[in-house]
Amino acid sequence: VNDEFYMRLAIDEAWKYQGLTYPNPAVGSVVLDSNGQILSINAHKKAGEPHAEVLAIKEAYLKSGGNKELSNMTDSNEIHNYLYENHNNFLKDATVYVTLEPCNHHGKTPPCSLLLSKLNLKRVVIAHKDLNEKASGGAEFLKQNSIQVTTDILNKESSNLLEPFLLWQKNSFILFKWAQRLNGSLDAGTISSKSSRILSHKMRSVCDLLVIGGNTVRVDRPTLDARLSNSKAPNVFIYSRSKNFDKNIPLFNIKNREVFIEDSFTKLQSRKFIFVEGSPTLLEEMNEKINWIMVFISYKMQSGKSMQMLNESFEIVHQQKIDSDILIWMRKREVYE
Ligand SMILES: [Zn+2]
């Protein structure tokens, strides 16, 4: 079997929810039946919702003709309990791929290792060990339950996938985003496809703070809410030397929102997940602080200014299609590299 092939599918699926799972890691999972056919590809989508392997097993169960009753269940506890009772060995000798070691403790959800151990699987393939001491031990638990465990598949790719999680556990994660056209221009008019814009709005709703430059606020007069994803508008940090703004700009008129206007970045220190919707000037100002960049590229051309400051201090870690756009993720290179 080609473990790397299936693990890559799991990793790619997890990337669709990168950032959105905050404060949890982005995790993906693939289930193969005993003949090696793919039954499901799924990912953890949002904190509080079921883990990747639970969703993948649920999908596989429904696809293998399991009782439809399960399809309405969204609570992890409920899904676990249902499958303990009703799995009927539908995954006997099957293989489950998961990008992060299955959790092994009772947190907000029951341990995934326990669910996996009850299904008479043949093998579980894990890309990355769980570094959280409390949750780790899943691989060991599976082995004790006579399941073959393969670890360390696509190590570099799975480390990249996990990096935001490790950063916001340790300190903070600053994600700088922009949308541009094929020729690099990023001003005047709507650039990205609907799905790209929905993803940005989701990111706004999960982050701790949205950062934007003062000039952008003055020129674009944005709302900066999360209406495209029907979720809550973020608090906003405006980086500006002058505190003088027209308070009729829509962003100032969102209920229950805090707006900070600052000329230094010190206030960012107490936040874990900082999402920046930046201009070229802000990229220059924040360059040292940025951990990751996400760029939506649309296949359009129009003259205008571009992100001239972007250089090889960032490396590409992932790219994905999103409608007609390409989304590229980059991370700051380590100094020693
Ligand atoms: Zn879990």
C-alpha cells in the first residue's frame, strides 16, 4: 500500500480548515475498507465539533450502508456511543489514516483511540505524534489493542500542517492575508471568488483580533464583519499614527465589537490568533512579526500596486484550489535554514 498517497489526501483535506479549527489543530483522516478502497476523506472543521477520525468513520459507516440514524448525529459523544453499539464490524480489517496521533484522553470529546480500538481495524497510520502530553499515548493504546500502527508518514508535510497549532499553544500565530490578481495587483474592486471570500470571513470570525492598516480603512471604508459566513464580526485593531477616523465608516458601527486604534503592535502580544488583512505598507511594517501568509490568487489581470515586499524569507508550504482561485500558504523560514 502507498501510505504516502493516502496520507496526502488526509493532509490536503485538513488544509481546507487550516486556521478555522482554532484553538485545535487542523487534522485530516482517510478510511480504507479491507480491500483498500477509499470509504471516506474527512477533517476536523471547528473546535467543539467531532475530531477528524470520528467524522471519517461516521462517513464511512453511512457509505457502507450503515443505519441512517447516524447521519443526524453531530455530537461527538453521541457518535461514539452509537458506533460502539452499532458498528457491526463494518471496518473489520480496515485501515484508518490520520494526520495526528488519535487523542487518548477524555476532553470535550471521548478519546478517538477508544473508538478506533473497538472497530477491529487492521491498521492505523499516523503522520505526526501528538505533542500534547495529556492527549498523547493513542498509538500505544491501539497497539495494546492488537491494531498495527505505522507512524511518521509525511513528517515534514504534517509538521507544516500542525505549525499554527504549535504556535498558538506556545505564544501567538500571526497570519497575514491578501488577495491578488495573476499579475500581482491587489487594489480596486473585488478580486477573489465567492468561496475565497467566505473562507476569509470564517477566518475573521474565529481569530482573536483582526488587524488592518489605517489607510485601508480611510480609503476602502470597510465593514470587516463575517456576513458571508453568518458568523460573528471580529474585534479590530487599526494600525495608524493618527487616531482620526470618520466614525461613519461601517466597521465602527458593528454591535459588540471593540476597535483599537494604535501606533504600535504591543497590544497584539496578549492575543493568540491574529489575522491581518494587509496592504503592502502593513506587510513592510509587520514583516518581522508575521508567522504565515495566505494569498488568494485569481486568474484576472488589472494594473495596480502589488506586494513588492514579499520575498524569499517566506517559503510555500501548501497550495490548494478554491473555486477558480488558487490559495497559497507560506511560512516564515527559520533563521538557521
Ligand atoms: Zn480525537
